[in-house]
Amino acid sequence: MHNLVQYRHFALIFLLFTAFVGCKKKEAGADPSTPSGNAALDKLNAQIEKSPRNAELYYARAEEFFNLEGFDEAIADLNKAISIDSTKADYYHLLADAYLDYFKSFKALKTMETAASRFPQRIPTLLKLAEFQMILKLHEESMRSIDRVLKIDPQNAEAFFMFGMNFKQTGDTARAINSFQTAVENDPDLVDAWINLGQLHAALGNSIAERYFQTATRIDPKNIEALHAQGYYLQSIGDLKASLAIFRKINRIDPEYAEGYFNAGLLLMDMDSIPSAYEKFDAAIKASPVHIQAFFYRGVAAEIMGKKEQAKADYEQALKLAPDYEKAREGLERVQ
């Protein structure tokens, strides 16, 4: 049985894609003195020209640049905003996000450390610092930041959730489960904690996992991560039809979510519905043109259907994206 790709694995493919196209996106507003072709940016450029000491305008423009992956421009605007008004925590938060997404993790961490020193009682800032420390595998530092939160608010659910994430990453499953359980006791609507409880119990083979996934999707029926986790779990226990229904539901909610199509394709392959699987892999590629596995499995489906030229093209594309993809190389050898 094919293994479904879990939700968070898509992040890597997405980052690869954005790295490829990001330079094109950020060209849109690279020179604020000229029209960018982006109405929101052009409006902000004009406002900043009239009010060059308005920090909020620089922050607003930085948000636009950030959304376009124009990280250099976003960082410049945020530093300008902070130089004008250093009392806004949100400026530091977005600056840290820009550095992190721009693969400047050290500067991202230092930005959040500065923010935490300026706003030592601000819980969202301390939690964000803890998150960045965890991302960088500074688990002891992350837990100390979480302790700072709990001294301010002993029942803070997000703090217990962050404890759980640290314990999960370090392999302490029992303490991770206890932390996520405490998180949902303090905030029963904390969907991410329910998802993690489901995943941890599923890994232990505990059937209670299904109840946790059901709780997550009941709280937020359109939460893609919750639905994906539920679909993955259902596949893992052999309920292929129910799993397929979940992934189809995901793509009704978000037609651009490539992993929904891809995992539906894998399920259809396992159910010997090869033409339908081919269509799902095709849809995944249209949603994510750098989806390596979708090219490979579309090639497999094409090969089974006797479409050797299509299979050859797909295996070649998979190898172009991932030259060390051995299964794609083997597939190419079969159809040549």
C-alpha cells in the first residue's frame, strides 16, 4: 500500500516552488519610486511620499511586499518603520517572519529576542520567540520562554501547546501528550492540539486517535490540516474509501491544494482505479508544477495504462526536479 504524504511534508515542496518564483514576484515593487503594477503598492507608495514619517504606512507596505515574497523590500520597510516607532511589537514580528522566510534564521531569532526584551510581558511576543527557538531546535531556550509565559498566565493554552511541540520534536511522546492534553483542557477549541494528540496516539496504535481527529474537524470543518491528518489516519487503518472521501472534501474546500489530489491519486492506485488516479496526479501537477512525486506517480499510472511516451515524459520530469530519484530512474529504464 502506498504511503500518503503527510500534511507538513508539503511545506518543503512549497518552499522549493516559492524559492523558484520568488524573484519574479518581488520585482513587482522593487523600486517604490516607479509604478509597480500592483494597485495596493502604488497607493502606499503615494501615501509614503506624502507622509514619509508615518511608520504604519511602511508597515503596511512591508506586508504587501512580504505577501509578494519581496523580502528585501519588506525588511527595508520594517526597519524603517521601527526606526520611526519602536513601540509596535507587530513590526518586529513581521520582520522576524521576513528574515525566516528569507532563510536568514539567525537574524529572525535575534529580532524576536529584541522584541521579547522590549515587550517582556507581551504573551504573543514570548510565544513567537518560543516558536522560533523551537524551529531552530533550541529546545531548552524555547521552554524557558514558555515558562515566562506561564508566569504571566498559568493557564495559557498556547504555552502548553508549545511545550507539547518541543517534547514531540525531542521524542518525549508521553510528556508531549500530557502537554497537548493540558492545552485542550484550557482551550477546547485549540485545533492544532487535537491534531497532534491524534497523530501521537495513532503512532502508538491507540484507537482513541480517531476521536481526536474527529474533534479537530468538528471544531473547524474546513481546516485543511485537520482534514488531511484525518484522511491520513483513515488510510493507515485501511479505511480507503473514507480516506478518499476526506481528500475529495479537501479539494472541494481548496481546489488549489495539490496534496489533496495527490493523496487521492495514491488511494485510487491502491483501489486499482488507475485512470482516475492518473487524473488526480494530473490535477496535483496543475496545482503544484514542481510536485516531484506527482510526476512520478502520473508516470506509473501512464505506464500501467500503456501510455509509454507519457510515462517517459513524466519520469524524465521527475528526474529533472530530483536527479537522485531512483524509482523514477528505474521507471524511465522500463519504458525506454
